Amino acid sequence: MKILAGILLSILSTVAMAQQSEISGLVSHKGQPVPFANVTISGTNQGTSADAKGRFSIRLKEEKAELIVQAIGFKTKTISIVREEYLDKELNIKLDEDALGLDQVVISATRNRIDLKQSPVIVNVLNSKLFNATQSSSVAETLNFQPGVRVETNCQNCGFTQVRLNGLDGSYTQILINSRSVFSALNSVYGLEQIPTSILDRVEVVRSGGSALFGSNAIAGTVNIITKEPVLNTWNIASNISLIDGEIPDRTLNFAGSVVAEDLNSGVTIYGMNRDRSAYDANGDGFTEITELTNNTLGAKAFLKPNDLSKLTLDLTALKEYRRGGDRLDLAPHLTDITEQLDHNTFIGGLTYDFSNTERSNNYSIYISGQHTDRKSYYGGLGGGRTAQDSISASNAYGNTTDLALLGGFQFTKNFKNNDVLTTGAEYNHSNTEDDIAGYNRFIDQEVNSYAAFAQYEWKPVENFTALLGARLDNINITGNYAVENIARTSNINQTVLSPRITLLYDITEELQFRGGYARGFRAPQAFNEDLHISSVGGEPQFVILSNDLETEYSNAYTASFNYSKSKNKLQTDFLLEGFFTELKDPFTTVSTGASLPNGSILKEVRNGSGAYVAGTNFEIGVSPNSDLTFQLGGTYQRSIYKEDQILYEANPNSETEQDIIISEFVRNPDFYGYINVNTSPFENFAVDLTGTYTGKMTIPRVINPNGMLDLIESPSFWDMNIKFSQHIDITENFHMNLGAGVQNVFNQYQDDFDSGPTRDSDFIYGPSRPRTFFFGIKFGNLHE
């Protein structure tokens, strides 16, 4: 009987194996293997990955199957095969380059990995190709190259930058590190310039409130900064030197290396950067327009797969940065007329455990992330005076700041057989900021605790229609003490807010898509990035404080877009036309009070406005006839308007010469801005990149007297054009070199009316971040890039 059972079992096993024959194949591009390409069977959760040499094997249950092949930087390819034809021969799959990035996989749209074309939310992706083309050293230098996004510098003394999405200032944007919201308000002041592009895999940007599930502050959108992951056994070293205005050096040295186990179940990437930039004085008055800067970054990202259904990921990044601006940088800060000096030590880390069931229909993620920053600062100086009181005030302008952000959460994703997807989860977010400058009696002690639950359902009733229905419930508690000189404020807020969203995707044709959406958002009263920055005006510091009766700000955001994209043979075309409208209720507005504090400082106050809206259109055009030529052009036309006239400067009632400054539109907001990006390779291994941004005219406030009295200036428009030439050299099969040289801001379109001297308004800065700059770079590594 046992013998008979054994024979039957052997027969059944043989039949089962025959029904699940294994086929082998090779994924390649222009004769070179494509390592770690994903090969999946359409309509199932079954799939595999190619090895480092592009080879793979996969079991097929059915006689006929449709395979979907995906790899970073290449077009997705779908092929139909008959199993019997490849039982005794290799399946060769040739991929084409995805020059316009139409087939990328993103995570910022739905909190899950999804193909860009299938995403109900528009996501723009910035990758290493753009970082290299623009010769960008930091995140701040590369975000401009997409519609609806503009990075601006707000201070001559310290280089404070912020990113504006769809016309709203930086505090409306949720910045994420590896999809986690631990980039705090303090980090936002200088952090975009602190994070080097050399450590990045990509940056994903979602405009408007379509990504509200990531956090309550995503009114204008999200910027998701994703660091490199170990994929191959690689190493590279790169060095670049730039000469600002042809003479001021800006040096960077980068390195990165990855080690991946042969079974692909573990790996680690280590990366680092050193940057050393000298200060630049544009008008020869002895005061800086670009800060002295030293930045050291070291980070790592590692993964471990205990089995095929689980993955543990760890990421760690340490940033140490020193920056200083003002005059006489060789002296101690308190001996100068103006100095803004910052010394940051920041540590960012995260741990994520992902696992799923055997069918991969239920996916779970448990995560914890954190950020800690110690900052030593100096905002002050003698202000052009030399009295005993000036010296006492200057000596007491040193400050200390500590900032902590913690995030813990859980996410569950259910993939249904009809392709619907349910995503739910919960998060706890804690932040604590203490900012103390004893000499000014300036003190901020703010603690924020937020408990959130979110849910989202991706409904696909028919093949060409998707509805994304979601909401986030936040219970937020804020306790804060804010003081400067003889003014003290407190806040104690505890509120629960529901933020719903809905986005729709309709495939009109295979090439033409319509997307539309609505999202609600809010910002609870607290100190944001600009409120933590102290600028110098009239030789005195300028402080921002929250008003006593500040109320929560709410938003309603609407978007609609048409997107046409098509790939035929090697030709790729892409066209996007998007309209947006964001309404703000009780918006936070900063008003210069016209009052001087006992120590001579100028005071600004954050108050609720009567209401505002931002409306506009984004467009983007992309054409790539082949892998040797790519053309992209994008722009934004917008209006940012207060529903009722808004006070920007409140005149001193005791003054006979001052008067209120009233505005009807947002300041520092051009009606039109855009970018261009052309990449071509006229000869083998030689490339030319032409990139640039355009910034239209805008209204800039300028302080004209020691009390903070303002004047409104209309800025000129700017074309900030760059050109880069690069040559790739294959020294050996596993040793390659890239040489690059070029010019940034070729036409030297740079602001020419900076304020001068110790009593200048350091916030009166606009336009491109640097004048004409020459650069040369060299890179060594074991990969052909």
C-alpha cells in the first residue's frame, strides 16, 4: 500500500511540475545586462528579480502568460509568451531607456508603490540624471526644474531658503525624509541646502493637497526626499569645484559604496559628502550676499530580508554644518557690525519592517523615525555703532536651539482580486523645539503631539477609471511659550480635525488621462520655519512672534489636469496641463508692527488674515525622439490674492510720516515662472546639458527705516541658464571616469540693487541664488553612468 501511495505521489508531483515549468531569460539594454529587473506575471502576485548579470528564472502555471518587465530608468515592457517555446531555450528581453521617466514607480501618491501612469495623483520625480545635468550640490538647487515649484533665498546673512509649491510659502509644504515626516520646522530653515544630492536616489513632489495622508501641513503639497538604497556592488568618488563670479571657490567631495549579498537578501550603502564654500560679497560693501559654508554629511542605508515575504530597512544620516554671513568673518561675531552664524549637528534615522502574507495580498509596515538637531547660533553685532551698550548687546546675541522630532506608525494594505486597494494606518508624531537667546530675552519652547489615523480606498470599478477616497483624522496638542524682550505669549491648543480627500483618474484613451481632486487641510497655530529665523534690519535683529488670539488655518484645494503621454518605438512624448485652486481660511499672515522693542529690535507678529486664494495653471512638455536627445519645458501662471486688503506694515500711531502698507496680493510671488531642460549626446560618451529657470516680475518688500517702515519694489525678471559638457571614459571594464565642466547662470542675471552696509535689510534678496559660476567635476566608479 505504501509503495502504491508513493507511486501515485510521484505521478502527481511530475504532473504538477509539468504544469509549472520553469523558464529562464536575460534582460538587457544595448547588449548590456540590466541587473535586478523585476519580472512579474500579469494578473497575479507571482514574480521574480533578475540577478546582477540580468538573468532570471520564473515558473509558469499556464500554457500562455503575459510577463511585465520593469527596471529603473527603462520603459516597462509587456510581452506574451507560450511556455512550451522556451522550455529549452532562453527568453531574451530587450529594454529601451525611459528618457522622460514615464514608467517610473512612485510612493508619494498613495503611500504604496504604484506605476506613475496608474497614479490618480500627479507625481513629479527628480533623479540623478537631473542632479547631474544641473550640477546641483544640494536639494535646494534642483527643485526648481518642475512646474509649480520655486526655491528662493530669503536672507543675505545666513542663506535661509524655502520651497514654494503652487504659490504658497514653505510652511505649507510637508517635507518628508524616506516618506516620514521628521523634517521639522527648524530643519526647513536651512535643511534644503544641507541635504546633498549625492546621497539621494530621487525626490518625489506632489503639488496641492493630494497627498494629505502624509500629514496635516501638506496644504501646498509634499516633497519626499528618498535616499539611496543598495542595489549593486558599486563604488564611486566624485569631486567638483565651482568658482562663484569666477573667483570664489565652492568645493565638494562625494563618495558612495554599496555591497549586496549574492542571494540579494541583504545589502548596505554608505555615502558621504564634504563641502567647503567661501563667502561672496556682490557689491563690495564688505558684507556677504552668499554665506561661508562648511558641510559634512555621512549616511548609510541597509536592508535585510529574513525571507521572501519580509524586509527590514534601516537608514541613518548625520549632518554637521557651519555657516556664517555678515562682515569681517575673521573676527569673533560680537566684534562685527552684522553676523549671522549657525552651527548645526543633525541626526536623522529610521527603521521600517515590511512583511506580507504568502499571496502578497496583505501587506504590513511598522516604522519608527526620528530627527535631533543641536544648533548654536549668533544673530546680532554692533549694528554700525561702537557704544558700550552696542558692545553689551552684541556680546549677548549668542543662542542655543535643540529640536527633536519622533514618528512611529503602522500601515496595513489590502490588495483585492479586483485590483482595489485598501490602505489604513495610525501614526504618532512628537516634536519639541527650544530656542533660547538670553541676550534678547528671546525664548521659544514649543511641544507638539499628534495622534493620527488614516484610511484610503483605491476603487477600480472598470479598467479605465480609478477613484482614490481617503481621509486623515488628527488629534493635535500644542503647548508653547513664546517671548521676546518684554512681550510674552503662550498657547495651549487641543483639537481634532478630519481632513478628507478624493482624487479621480479616468483614461480617456490609452494615451490621454484626466485627473481631478479635492483635499482639505489645516495648520494649527505654532512657530514655523520663518518664525524661527532672525534677520538683520537697520543694524538690529527682527523677531517674529505669534499673536495672542491666533486661530487654526484651514484650506480647500482643488485640482484638475489632462495628461497626454505616448511611447512609440524610441519616440516618447508627454504633455501636462493642470489647473489648481487653493482657498485659505484665516490664513497666517506676518505683519510688521512698526514698533521697536526696548533693545531697539523690530517686531513682526503672526495674525489671522481675512482669507486668501491661490489659483493658476501648470504646464509641462516633454519630447524624446531617442535616447540621445531629451527636451523638457514647464511653467506656471498663477495669482495669489487676499480676499480683503491685507496689512503688511502697521504704522506707528505716534508717527506723522509713516502710513500703513496695504497689499491685495502675496509678496515675493511672480505671476509666471518656469524651466527648461535639454539633454543631448551628439557623440558617443559625450553629453551636453542645457538647463535653466525663468522667474517673472514680483513685488518685494524692503525696509527703509529703523522702525521697519516698508517700501514695495517690483523686481525685474530673470533667466538663470546653465550649460554643462561631460565626457565618459571607459578605463577598464570595471573602472570608469566622467569629466564635466560648464557654467551656471551663463548670462549673469543676478540682483544688482542689494542693500549696503551695517543697516541694510538682509531680507531684501531675490532672483537667482548665485551669479555666473564656472565649474569642473570628475567622478570615478565601477559603473558606466
